[in-house]
Amino acid sequence: MIEKMKKLSLIIYHNSREKFLKDLQNLGLVHLESDRSIHNDEILKLKEEIIRLRKNEMLLKTMMKNVKKIEQKEYSMNIDSLIEILEQINNKIENAQAEIDNISKEISLLEPWGSFDPELIANLENIGVTFQYYACTRSKFKKLDLNEFKFSVISEVKGIVYFVIIYDRNEEKAELEINEIKINLNSIDLLYEKKKKLNDDLIKYYEELKNYLKYHDFIKKNIIIFEDKLDYLISNCSMSEELNGKALVITGWIPQKKLKTVEVFLNSQDVVYL
């Protein structure tokens, strides 16, 4: 149902400007028209704070979809301290997830080569044994002339053959029609362990975040408060000056059912209204 509104036009004496807008904001019943293109440092800072609040409200809202109903509570400290805690936890989640993604990519590249000891390979290279790593389709592999080389097929995955050619110190390197693969000689077993630990950490961080789901509505309430502050700050900057700056004009809208309450307030103020 669309709520009926009444248009409000105000003339405010310049000296009454700050107090009147603050009292009007506290009343919370008038939506002021304003120029949303106006910017200053205070407005920009307030907009950044609202973005932070919305981001963290959405974070908790998303988690609440998978949790049974939670009794909402007021936070014992100010909203800034709550948002700072949530951002710290979320940063830990994002960092852990980014590491997991990177390790997963590295594992997927190493899996076809199996489990090997990087230290053993390094020791072999130190005494003159070197390796070249290749991967190609089965059909291409069959056409390669590898008879004069020491080579070993490591695996075949989805029609791709992974193999290595082994050289002594003075042997001439192969010049094949396929490109050599450069791989990071990391232990895949250690990568699996690291990934498991990061996944365990991630679970712990999400459990930590669950402790703050009960403050979701507290954040929503503060978003409204901050947006209200922003509206009135912009409205303050949007006022047109009249009578050589002695009076200021602004317009807004009032829910018709709240008209009497607003009129009582306006009649107590140093303003002219229509």
C-alpha cells in the first residue's frame, strides 16, 4: 500500500539552521529533498561508513540463511568497534580462501606428476642429473622419437601423457616438437597438508563469525541512522539562500498520518512553513 504524503516547504532563519535540522532529524518523520550530487569531505566519509556497514550487514545476512533463528541483541559497545571486529575476521577468511585457491591450482598442476621428493631431485641435479618435463596428447607422444633418450612416462590423464627425460651431466638436451613444461618442484603431500590446515582455519573463522550473527539487526538499525545523518547533511548543504543569506529554503515530504505531530514540532520552531 502506497502511503499518502504531504509536501512541506520551509523557510529557516540562518542562525537557527543547525539546531533546527538536528531536531528535525531526531523527529525522524520528514524526508527532505536534497541535491545528491553535492560532495564534501564529511559527506564522502559518511558514505564510506555506510558502505562498510552494508557490506558487513550482507556478510551476516548471508550466513544467517544457513543458521536457525537467532535472538537478536544490542551490541554493548559502539558500532565502529563491532565493524572493526567483523572486518578483521572477514580479512582472515578472505586471506585463507585466497591461499586455498592458490594451493589448489598448484596441486592441480602437480597431480599428474605424482608424489615426489623435491629435495631428492635437487640433490640429483647437484651431482649432474637433470630433468626435462613434457606433456602432450597420446597421438603426439606416439610420434616422438625418444629411443636415444632415457625417459619415463609418469602418468596419462584424460588423453594427456606426462613424461620426463633424464640426462647425465654432459648429455645433449632433446629438441622436441613439443614445448617443455616448467613446474614448481614442491611436495604435493606438503601442499595437501597445508591446504587441510587452511581449511581447518577457515572453519574456525566462520565459527568465530557466527558469534556475531546476533548483532545483525543492530547493524541494520545503524545503517538507517547513518543514512538519516547523510540525508540531513546533504540537505543542509542543499539549502537555497534567500534574503541575502538571512533565510534558507528547503522542501520535504511528510506521511499524512504524521502531519499533526510534525505541525506541533514546527509550531515550536523558529521557522515558517507551508
